[in-house]
Amino acid sequence: MGAARIISTTRRVIVHIGAQKTGSTSLHRFLTRNRDALAARLDVRVPEKGTLTRDLGRTCALYSLKPAAHEASLVDLLTQLRAELESEDRVCIISHENIVGAMMGRRGVRDLYPRAGEIVSLIETHLAPFKPDYVLYTRERTSWLRSVYNQAVKSDGYAGTQAAFEAETAKARDWAAVAAEVAQVVGDDRLRVFALEDETTADRPGRQLLSLAGLTDQDIDALTPLEGRSNQSLNKGSLEFMRQLNGLGLAQPARKKVAALVKDNQSLFDTDRQKA
């Protein structure tokens, strides 16, 4: 028999676990745009089509909804990821907003990431012997919930009013409770909680995360900035149209087509403009 392969555990891994509506899409666009400039120092893994990271985030969200049904798939993806991490030594950033779990408003989720600790515990177990640092981005609760409601109506089929959503989520735990649950699994020294409000350059998002990965301010300022915004909220009229559409129980393919039309033609539903 050949000698057993020795796995290096010195490689630094950073897992950005979310949360949704804290600038993740902009971060992913920025990292992708600058992938070549970062390649010598960072192994950037974001949820592009066909990637393991995309499957990982999707499966984490599904696990948070039905753990028993999706644990085996999640473990398999983590096992594949661990094997890939063994291949080189660059700092690795793995980023997906759904790693922390499904967002409030999706199906019956009305608490703030109630399975975050379980998901991170699985990552710890199945990425071992790697010991990742974890990053959680947060956002001021009122504005975050407003954005979450918009996203839930736009993408997750939520049919309730904003007042109903706020009532349903009023007793949800806070960011500190989520962070404490994750820290209980990995320790305070391997969890960083960054506020979106502390990001100082909107066209170069994720500065706090990239600083943690070892980049200086000068390094980040030299990267190509983003142009324009992504994943913007629907305007008031479009949001109300989608909310009512969600209550009709359309098949998902049909709803998706209508949602795309609404997103691309929001001026048709701009009630403020029509009143002017």
C-alpha cells in the first residue's frame, strides 16, 4: 500500500454565511469582476451557475426548511468542498447568502435563521481538519425587514401585506442571538459580525470581509469598482401587483414568467408617476 496522503490544515478558509439583503449580490459581482486581479492571493468561490458554492447555498437553505430530507445532500457537498480545499494553499473565500439558512418569508420561516448553529456545526464536522473563519453580515433591523419583505414577495411567493409580515416576525430573535448561536459552535475567535452600515465604499463592497482575508485598503482601492446596483427592490405598485399575484396559486413556471415581466417593466406599476 502507498503512503497515506498528509492533508495540510494550514490553508486559511473564510466562509461568508450571509445574511440575505446585506449586500451579498453586490459583493459577488465585485469579486467576480476582480477575480483575475485577486487570483494570486485569493481563491474566490461565489454562487455562479454550475458551481459547488451555488449548490451549497441552495442546499443549506433547503436543509433549514427540512433537515432530515436534505442533510445527506448537504454532507455530500461539504465532503466535495473539503476535497477541493486540499488542492492548494491560497486564502479561500466561500460566499453564499443562503448558507445561514432560508430567509424569513420563505414558506413558514418567521424566525431569524433558527438553524444557523446546526448548519455551521455540519460545516465544522465535514470540512475538518480545516477550521474556517466565519463572517456574518447584518443590517439595521427596520430597513432589513422592509427589504426582506420585498424580496419575499418578489421571489418567494409571500402573499401577505407588509403589516401582516411585520406582525408575524415581531417576536423573531435578533442578530446578536444568531451570532451567539454560531459562536457557541465555533468560538468567538472564529466568528466575525460585520454591519452593512460600516461598509464605506458602495462601489467596492465587502471591504470588511476582504480586510479579514488580508487585503489592505490600498489593495481594495486598486480593484475595479462596480457600476450600478443589483437585485433592487420592486417599487410600491409592482410589489402590490406581485403580492396579489402570489395569492392566486399560479404554477411556479407561470409565476416566474410574470415576475420577470414585472421586474423589467416597473414603470407600468409606478403609482406615484401615474398620479403626477
